Amino acid sequence: MIMVPRRVPKAWGRIRRAALLAAVTMALLGCESSNDKRSFDLGYGEDAPVYLDELSADQRDAAAASITAGLQRGTQSYTLRPGDHIEVLYKLNNRQLRPYRVAVGDELELDFQFDRSLNKTVVVRPDGVISLPGKGELRAIDTRPMDLAKDIGRRYVDIAQEPIVTVSVRKFTTPADELVDVVRTGTEGRARNAIVRPDGLIDLPLATGINAAGLTPADLQAQLDARYERTVGGVTTTVRVTGIAANQIFVFGEVKQPGAVPATSPRTLIQTIALAGGPLTTGALDQVRVLYFDPIGRPRLRRVNLELVMNELKIDQDMIVPPNSTVYVPPTALAKAGRFVDQVMRQIIQYNGISIGITPFYPKY
């Protein structure tokens, strides 16, 4: 039994109109939702979205393989960012070290076999030059001792028929020695820790100013190995991520625990929503939005139908969520309509001062 105070006809008329409006709203929302569930990707400045179900079979297979590989590789597929911590493990192979070349600060003993009175010991100056008896200066840096001896001998062909010279290195520090010394005397042993600077660079022994931001650990390792091959030789590295900066993924909408989710390792969109407590029953998993940034910083919007991923195993429509992305789980059409009706009803009740009570009905036997 429903008890209604004053202005019953007028109040119930408004309630009926509100109910009719709610029914129409639910129908419109249902129609809109039923035709708008396709996953797409849209970039800033692009004219039209790319619908994922229009990709070729090869493109869909490649997308699914990329997601699977990203999860299996873990942090090896992660791209480094400023503030990240890495550890570089060094391995030296003495058999592959580059032939020794004269460096600044080396102490060289010059033996003039055609005239022992010219013998002397010289130190390679900071400009890479040494001084010869009676023959001025000669550039010595970055040459092998055997080649340097020949260059010195040619300076004396005017006073000796066979100007044979021997160059002996008495004190030296090769790049490899310097690297070994720096690494071994560090607190990390044969490893060296580094942090990606705000400008995206890192500094390591004999490899300062290496660009690391935007690279995977494997890419950075290849770049370091190439640098050491040019300067030292016989040095290989292993790079691993030991600490990820405060990268987060922000999840809101119809989830149980909206807020920031730490992006400590590659995760798919489904896994990210699960970390936010999972979706509510009012969440439209067929229309999840992800706002993220591409590698050069341009914003992109992806709408993903996760129902297809979960129910039909269309992994190609899922994605690895980049750090600092925003994920939104919108309400279903039914949830929107229900909240609309609830709001209208509350306004009518508050406006008219209606008090509704329900008397329980007990059937008679």
C-alpha cells in the first residue's frame, strides 16, 4: 500500500513523466551502446581512428605476439625513463682486448740503437705529443709502440743510414686497465650502478653521456658494447633494471579501487584494471578508454573492448599500458540510465515533499 500526502495527482503526474523520460533515455542509451563497441586507436592530429577489427590477419597476429613477448620479457621490454636505476655488469675477455696504443701520461723509453747518446725517457704530454732529441715534437697518442718507433726513426734518416729506434712503455694505463680499476674498486664489485639523469643520459666508466631514455635494457646494452668495442675491446656488458622511477598508471571510473597503480613492470590493460580491484558490475568493459603517449610524446587514445579479449581471446585488441597512462572504465548504459532516473526521482521527491511508504503484502491461503 502506497501512502501519498497532498497534491497527489500533480506529484504522480510528474513521476509518470519522469518514468517515461527514463524509459526513453534507457532505450537511447541502449541503442547507442549497441553500435559503439569497436576497439580503435586515435592519435593527436589524426583525422580518423584506426579500428582494430579492420587490421589484416598478419597485423593482428603481430599485435598479439608483441603483447605476449612484452609480458614474457618483463623489464627487458621496458623503456628506460629519467629516474630509473640500472645495474651494468662488466665482463672482460683479455684475448679480445685491442692492441695497446700510446695514451696521455704514458712513460716511454726511447732507445736509439744508432746513437746511444740520444737515449731518453719521455712522458706523453696532455696534448698527445712527445719531444725528440734535436728533432722537435712528434705526435705519439693513439699509436702502437712499434709504429711510433718507425715514425721516430724516419726523423733521423739524415744522420743515420739505418736509424733503428726501440720504444718501450715503462708506465701506462690502458683504457681496459682504467675500466677494470674503476669497476673493481667500486662498492658493487664488477658491476656499476647508474641512474638515468633528467636529460635522459647516464654516466659509466669510459662511457659518459650515453643516451638511455627511451631505450630498452637490451638496446642500452648494445650501445654500451659498441662504445667499449671502440675504446677498449674485449668488454661486454649486461644491463638490468634495478629500480623504476615513480611511474604510475591512473585508473578511475567503474573500478573498485580507483587511483594510481604502480607501473613497476609491463602489464596489459586487463591486469591493470585487476590491480585497481577489478571492475564494478556497472562497468562497461566493452568501452574502456586508455589515454597514453607515444615514444615521442604525442597523446593517443585507445578504446578497447575487453569483453572480446576475455570471451573470444582476441589478444590483439588488448595492449601493454605504458607508464603515466590514464585508464577510464565508463559505466554501462543501464548504469547511466539508472543513475539518471534516480537523480530525477530524488529531485521530484525533494521538490514535492513526497513521503513514500510501502506496506508489505501477505497473501491469504
